[in-house]
Amino acid sequence: MNTWFVLYVKELKANKNIFLFLLVLIVGLVVYGLTQPVPMPGAKMDWEKISGIVLPGFAVFTLLISMPFLLAHAYNSEWKSETHYQMFSLPIRQYKVSLAKIAAVGSMGFVGGAIVIVGMYIVQMRVSDFIGQPPPVSASDFYFLSGLVLIAYLVLVFGLVTGMEGVKYSVKQYRGLTAAAFFIGALYLFGRFAHQATEMLDFLGKIPIQIQHNHTTITYQGIGVAPFAYMILSGVMLLIIGLAVYEKRAEI
Amino acid sequence: MIVDIQDLWKRYPGTWALRGISFGVERGRVQGVLGENGSGKSTLFRILAGLTRPSKGTAEVMGQEVCTATRQHVAYLAEVNPFYDWMKVMEQVEFLARFYPNWDLDKSRELLEFMGLDADKKVGTLSRGQKGRLKVVCTFSWPSDLVLMDEPLAGIDPPSRKRIVEALFKEFRFGEQTILISTHMVHEVGEFIEDVMFMKEGEIALSGNADALREERGESISEMFETVAM
């Protein structure tokens, strides 16, 4: 078996409890939300009436917010339990150890993401059925756009965390401070160049989406690829920095 | 020369753990590295195992600067418990086996039995002594060229210590493998050591052939430890 795959399976097993807990929570929120009655348009908003939308939405939030923490946990638990001694003494490049962690948490992100995306589409269908309108966005557009948002988010967040962990373990002192400085610096630069970069990437074009309104199909050309491409490119750059620093500088 | 250290320095925040040490170890020798806590022994072992980098100087294993490739030749027994508590004993052994092409799983099973370890037990439920024995199982389950044993007996109960020392004598391939062993329990492994190096405050205080030093100084290794390294 490929050594990287051995590490990947090890990461899945090491984090299985937390992954299972998160999956059960996400599935629970989505399923519970979908069993609630659909809110009637114009009705007074109370919890019982809106929980069918809020709970699946909360599942999305839970998934997105947990991803960076899960990846940081995968690194930190190794160092806290001193098993990093084992990892560093293995005859493998350390970037493989990092990639295995990213892939394991990423797998969890994709499975959880698939569940919440399907859940949110069902919410859209239920609301549309209730008001007697076709779903505003077709299934293919909905899944494509949601998938793109999820991938762009995961790549950016994993890049940020990998960069933070890489610099954190390559210094002997002020590790928390170093990681925080990297986080702030990376976010500042991300924001600072967002406008110029998305303008430069504008050649990638826009994603056409067909929107149904009052049984009429309108083709909307408004969603540009550039912001997603910028997020993915930034994430990949941060990922490379993190992996390189962890490989070259991290030490016990 | 299987280990070649030249002017090796290592700095940690606020202190120098190693201060320009130089020495070499020939293939097949058993070298004791003795010194008090903080004398630089563990840092030296971590550099040779590729876990940390020198601040200055060079560390070579089998003629190559320490790197990922040299780890293929080194069995490193860390002072800490490096095992995954959630794994079963055999699962941990099999996990490590996947990274070393010449790992012998039959040998691992034989050693687990010799060490009195239950292969189906979770690592997290093992006592400190049992974990120490597991380290020895993992160290001798494959024919490494260099064995680095950092305090293999520290904090370990006497029955486990006895088994570990027995395993050392039973499993070590004299003349083929090279072993660097650091310990406070000099009397437990004294007869095992061929060459000795006493370290103090990051420097080599005394080194040489153990028998020659005994004869020259009229002291046992334990007595030398007290006079030279403390």
C-alpha cells in the first residue's frame, strides 16, 4: 500500500470519533429540519415555522466553521500527544504527513458538504412545491454553484490553516503568536489584492444560471468565476507555503 | 564510519544544547552516550534521527548528511511515548511496518511474545513499562543499520527493565548493527557498552573505548559517570 494512503487511513481512524460526531450532527440538523412543516409565505415568523429552513442552514454553518478547526486539531493533537516523534522519524517526506491530514479533513468536508447541499436543495424544492412554483434554480445549477463555493472555501481555508501550522512548528518560541501573525497577514493580503486579482481573472468569464420566476425562465449571466478562482489560487499558494515550511523548517 | 559528527552545534531559545561536538562511530560498535539531563544527549539523537536540524556543523549517517533517506537506515527509540494510544499494539506495529520494506512481522510477533505484550490490547491501556517494551519490539523488528536508543530504561519498572536489557542482548546483531544508547542506568547496560562518551553541558567531557578507560582510570563506568559527567 502506498505510504501516503497509509497515512491518510491513519488520519481517518485517528479522527473518526470527531468526524462521526460532526456527520451525525449535520445529518440530524438536515433531517430534523426537513421533517418540519414548510413555512407559509407571509405567516408570522416563529421558530416552529422557520426551523425547516434554519436548521439545514445551521448545518451548512456548522460544516463550514468546523473545517479549519478540524485541520488544526489534526496537527495539534499529533504534537500534544508526542506522536510527532513517530511521524518525524519515518523515512518519508513530511509534506506527505500534512497532505494526508488535509485529505482526511477534506474527505469529511466533501461528505458533509454533499449532505448539506442535497439538504438545501430539498428545502428549495419543498418551498417551491408549497407555493406552487417550480424551483427557482435547476438542480444542476444549484449543485454546480454550491459545489464550487464549497471547493473554493475548503481550498482557501485549508491553505490558511496549513500555512499557520507550517510556520507555527518551524519556530521554537511564540508559536501561537507566529500562527496568529501569519493568519492576519494572509487575510490582509487576500483582501488587499482581491480587487486587482479578480479583475485580472475576469477573462475566465461568468457562469450562466437559469432562474425560474412565475413559470418563466430567465438566463442570468451574473456570477463570475474570478472570485472563486482567486480563492482557489490563494488557497493553493498558502498551501504550498505551509507544506514547504513544514517540510523544510518544522522540527522537534 | 556509520556516524560522523563534525563541529555540531544546536541552539534552543536561550541555550546551546550542543556546543561544537565532533566524533565518529564505526559500524558494529555499541556506544554509550552518558550524561545528566540537559547534557545534550537527546538533542544529539534527535539530530541523528532527522527530527531536528543542527544550528551549525554536520551530522552524517552512512556517509550522507541526515535527511529523509538516512531515516531508512535508522531505528530511533525516543525517550517519550511516540505511539498512538487509540491503536491496538499489533495495529501500531503493522502501521510502522508499512514504511520499512525489510520489516519482519513474524519477528514482531515473536518479540511481542518475548516481551509479554498482548497484541490485541490498546496502546493507551499499556503501562509505561509495557510501552517501553513496545518501543524495543519496534526497534528490533527490522534490521536497521543504526539503532538510537534514547533513555530506553528511564522511568521503567524493574521487571520491564530486565526484559528490555535481555532483549537488547538477544536481538542486537553484534558486529553488524551499530547502537548508540543513552541511559542513566549505567549499571544495567555497562557490560553491553563497547565505547563510551560522557557529555556535559553540550560538550564531550570524555570518550573512548570502555575497557581502555576502565583500565586507564581505574574506575567503573558508573564511577566515571559520577566524576566526569555530573
